[in-house]
Amino acid sequence: FFPGIMIPDVNRIASASAKYPKPSPDFRPAYGTAGFRCNASLLGSTMFRCGLLTAVRAAVLGRHCGLMITASHNPEADNGVKIVEPSGEMLPQAWEPLATELAGCSSDDEVARLIISLLQSESNLASPANPARDTALGSLAVLVGCDTRPSSPVLTQAACEGIQAMGVRAVQLGQVTTPQLHFQVAALNAGHLSLPPEQQLQAAGQGASRSAISLDLYFGTLLPAFEELCQGPKGAPSTQAPPSPTFPLYVDCANGVGAQHLACVAATLASATTGLHLHLLNRGAGTPQEGGGQLNHLCGADFVQKECKAPSGFSSLPVSARCCSIDGDADRLVYFVVQQQSEQQSASSNPVTTPPSHVSLLDGDRIAALFASFVSDLLKGLPQPLAQTIKVGVVQTAYANGASTRYITQTLGLQVVCAKTGVKHLHPEAHAFDIGVYFEANGHGTALFSPSLIQQLEQIQHSCVAARQLLLLSRVINQTVGDAFSGILAVEAILRLKGWGISDWQAMYRDLPSKQTKVSVKDRTVIKTADAERVAVSPPQLQPAIDKLVAEAGDQARAFVRPSGTEDIVRVYAEVQTAEAAEALAAAVAQATCSLAA
């Protein structure tokens, strides 16, 4: 025994691990922003070991954790896993190397020894100030969720056996979105949810319960706040009457897990109060003509954002129809409008096989700008002594379009911070503000409200409309992680309250043309960056060469290179006033990179 933590039997861990051997001796996956992610057939051992590690994390913190089995926007044959903190946030970066080391262990004995060593090294956390001091392992739980991939049930079983080998309870939530799993973990640790009785877990078999905790609290938090926010109480910051609440929103569900949960609340959202009529396409069930199809294939937020094309099944929609796309696990969101179809497309009778139309995209940058604009509106309605103390900021990456940055800083007068690529870098930066908004261009992001600000708003909400609306916004938004569902609700509520349609949203600013490309070099690690990946510091000749090319490209031009974190390539980004110039600048920077990083 160590203070508050019982060290499990090493033989028990090794014996359980033997059921899930590595697919090959040289299989060594790396844990990053996306967790572990690869072809599902390779992940049995990794999933078991992540179950172990998540249980260890729960043990050293003395709190419940989560584990989500998904590969997000990847093809259906892939799968992956993400570990969730008690707060509902992502695994700390300091633990990522531990996950990588554990997944790469060459033997079951090595797995067991590493787990025991980790528990021993972390035992100092079990201090009088830490809940782990008096927390028995059997009272702790790991909530396990998965998406709709065919491989998810087998991998879920592997993860649960890893959790149980540590003596921690495995509680299966079944098929849930990634944001729902994050929300449930945070709510459980905050005391807003309770674990099911032990008898219920045992009845489900092997200590795991399927759908053991309902999503009533999740939807019961988001939907009432959305409904009240949409009512637009007198005094709300709107210069126009809200548009008629009867228009449809066409949702590309990526043939993923989000479809079944949106279907459950569609009738509620279509009520007279909110009038949000969801038309769900690419639902992942039935024939393609019935709205089903393969997960993430020619659909989903990643496809729409990267290709700027309409997803499968959207070619026959009315011109200017309001559309949005989520990804396979519903943590990304982009909006779009399908552009005028060609005669060839219009003549096709099969909306599934019709070539995809190009779209006018409203990506994560646009969503962040919309959120920031609404917050800026509401600040004007707060008592000035309070409004002047509230620190509001937007966190972007180097990939954010420069036009969006200028809109936020110059038009809204708000602070913008640039962080390294990956939400694990943006989320902590957003915590530095009273209201911190962050989105990557791919549509993954959220907004965070500080507890102290929430407390102040609660004190004046009955006498100040703006304070009440900010509180409602904080409840509509899932603050634990990017959430496509809550994003849809927030966007729709804001557009109603501002009296805006899609064209008004598009008119906030005009994106500068940009070009992304990638190049292969002998060793991408020779390229080192600084200033949130916007400046290349190695090789030393590279940044001066980029600066010269940017200066020659003209006003508002910029470019950067960064080694990919997931592929053996170097990514190149260029932005300038015309599409032709962006293409040329990207090509020139790519050529300089190949030459100087050889």
C-alpha cells in the first residue's frame, strides 16, 4: 500500500494483458492531440493498455475519468482512443509520452511493471490535499463511450478489461458523441450525476454497464438554455427583428454517431418557441437513397472544410439552403451554402451519385468571429464597472485567415492570441480569459467562461438582460471540448438574436485567398519553429527566404512552414490578396523548403 492508493498485483495485470498481444513487435503508436488512431485491426493491445492507463489516472487523482473510442473524421476502417480528464478536458500533455511508452511495451511483464512504477512515482499525489488519499479504487470509475464503427464493440471490451484489471469500475455509455462523453465525465465529478448501483453493473456482465448513465442532463442543460436564449427578451442587442423561425437547417451527419442523437431531439427543436427544423442527411442507416452510407465517406465536416465541396446527398437542395456538417464523432462543425449547380448536376436524378457542388464555406474562423461579435454586443449591455473588468479573447492558430484576425482585433477591438496547432494548445490559452473563444479552421472549438465571471453574472441576471443572455450562452456551449451539437445551437441562437441570415454572417469580412500544400524532405525534424509555428528558426536560412518571398508577394501576404505532427511531410501555408498569388507564393515557399531543408 501507498498512501491512499492500493498497488494492484503485477501478475494480475500481466495475465490480463496477455489476452491482447501487440500486432507486431515493432508496432509503436504515438499518443497526440487525436489520442491513438490507426487501422482498427491493430488496436487491441493499445486499447487494453489505455484502459489500464485511464484507471491509473483515476487512481492518482482520486476522481472519475473517461475513455472515448473513436477515430473522429478518419475512414470507417480506422479507430482510436482518447483519454478524458475528470474536468472533461483532454489528457495533460505530460502524460502523452507515458501513453506512448505503455502502448509500445514489448511484453506483458513490461506493461505490468510500467503500471506499477507509474503508480509508485505518482503516489506522492495522495496527500491530505488530494482526494486520492482516502479513495478506494473500487469506488472510482472510467466512463467508456464509442462511436458507430464496426470495430468499436470489440475495442470497447478490450478497454473495459484494462480498466477492470486495475480494480476500477468500467461504466459503458454505449454509442455517444465525443463531446457527450466529455460532458458526462465532468458532470459526474461535479456531483451532477451519480454512478449506477454496483448490482446494475454486475448484471450487465464483467462489471461493465451499457448506457448506464442517461444523457438527460446533457440535453437538459443545452436545450432549455437554447430555447430561452432564442426568445430574445426585450432589451437584447438586436438591431432587427429576428428572422422567421420556420426555416430548415440541413445537417450532414457524416453517417456517424451524431445522427441518432440529433434525431432524438429534432422534434423538441422544431417546437413553436425555437422553430429549428433539422433535416438530417447522411444518417448512417439504410440505403444511400434513405440517407445512409459509409462513415465519413464523401461527407462530414473534414471533407467539406478541406474540399470546399458539398457532401454526398446535398446536390438537390434548394439554392441558398442553410447547411452544416458535423464529423464522425460530432466534435467539429462547419456551416456552408451550396452554390448554384451546373446544368449537368441539375439534370441528374440521383442525388447520391451526382458530382458534389462547390460550397460557400463558413468555417471555424467564422464561428469564432460570430461568437466574439455576440459577446462584444452583450458586453455593451452590462454595467460598465463590470464590463470594463471582463477580459475577452479569441485564440487562433497560424492557419486562421488573416481577414478573421483583423476583424476581431480591429472591428471588435478584442485580443487575439495565436497558439500552436491542435486544440490541446488552444484550450489552455482560452482559460487565461474571462471569456475565451477558440476554434480551429476545421470547426473544432468552443468558448470558456471563468467561474468568477459566472458568479458575477448570476448576481445581476435578474436585473440585466445582457448578463442573463451571457449565462444562457455559457450553458448552451459545452465548455469541456468542441461540440457540434452545442455549436449548432449557439450559432442558430446568435443569428436569431442579431437578426442575421447566412449572407449577413458571410459579410462580416472577406477571406483572403489561401493555399495549403505539403512537401517531402529527407528529415522533417530539421525544421524547427517558434512564435506558435509562424516562424522557422531552423534551418537558419529558411525564414529569411520565406520573408523575402512574402515581401515580394505584396500587401497582406504571409506564409509559414511547419513539420507535420502526424505525417512524414512538411506543411506549407500561404495567404495573399488573390488566389493566383497564393498559389504562386505557396509553390515558391515549398521550393525553398525543399532546397534549404535537404
